[in-house]
Amino acid sequence: MTRGTATPADLPVVVARTRALNALEHIEIDDGVLVAATARLLADPSLGEVWLIEQDLVPIGHAVITYGFDLEFGGRDSFLTELFVDPDARGHGAGSAALRLLEWELKRREVRALHLGVLPGNPARRLYERSGFVTSPRVLMTRVFGTAASLLERVTSRAGRRRRLVLDLVRMTRQARRSITLRLRFMRRVTRHA
């Protein structure tokens, strides 16, 4: 059911399904950024790989794996950043088959752990649990670099209260930074005069 790793020639197929997944999960990303990042991933297997899920040689979904390294697992680990099966192809075992193949492929690549993130109400959670995934005792946290403030504002724009909380947090962080800077300046003055 799964063809194997996608190539740069599969960019339109992968991007189309990623857009569909992002729409379902309310993930906003600039389309140019999405296309460029997907093209980079497809061209550089050291970053990760994309497996196309096919039925009768027709793509019906994909799985995106990115690679990392973690001492806790004694080596290479990976993150299932996307598992998408077309809506009309769901419920027929494609997701389960893809996860079984991924496990075999990742073990061949000496990957020691596969992580994923799933929204609490997502029905796919049952699929992941049946496939051996367990809830980690740790909370996954993310720090976005670069244009973090604008990304946070976009992500939280749907929920006004959350947006205000984020903006309050940013404002408090700026105030704390100013306060620390003022304290450092004061301490420098005090040590110079002492």
C-alpha cells in the first residue's frame, strides 16, 4: 500500500496533501515557506523523508518523518510530523499499514524512537495507540525562532483571549528585559564607584 520515499518530482502531490492537513488542523503557514521547506526535505534525506501511501499506484496519502538525535534513546530518533490519508480512503487500513512499514523502514535506518504530536480530540489518536504509541510523561514544548512574535499572533488570532494572553506575555517579557537591563546598568555604576 505504501510506495516508498517521495522524490523532488513528488513535490506537488506532497504539498497538496500538506495544505489539506493544515486546513483540517487550522495550521497557518505562508505557502511559499511551505513549498520551499517541502522541497528542501524532499531533496535532503538527512533531514527526513516523505513516504507516499498509494492504492493501485494512485497516491492516497503520505507520511512525513524528520530526523533528530537524542541521548535518552541512545542515538537517532525521528518525528512523525504528518500522517495524512485522503478522507475517502480512511477506515480501510491505510494508516495502520503505513505505520507498520514506517516502523520497519526506521529500524533499518537505525532510528531508535518515533515521536508524534496529536491533538487530544483527533480520532487518529486511537490509531496511534493501537500501533504502540504511548503518551509521554513529558509535555512537548516549542520555541519558534525568527519571526516568532508574528507567528504567535497568527496562531492565536482565532481566539482573542489566547491572543491577549500571548501579547501580555510578550509585553511582560519586554518589561522584564528592560528591568534586567536597568539593574545591570545600575550594578555597573555601583561597582565603578565602589
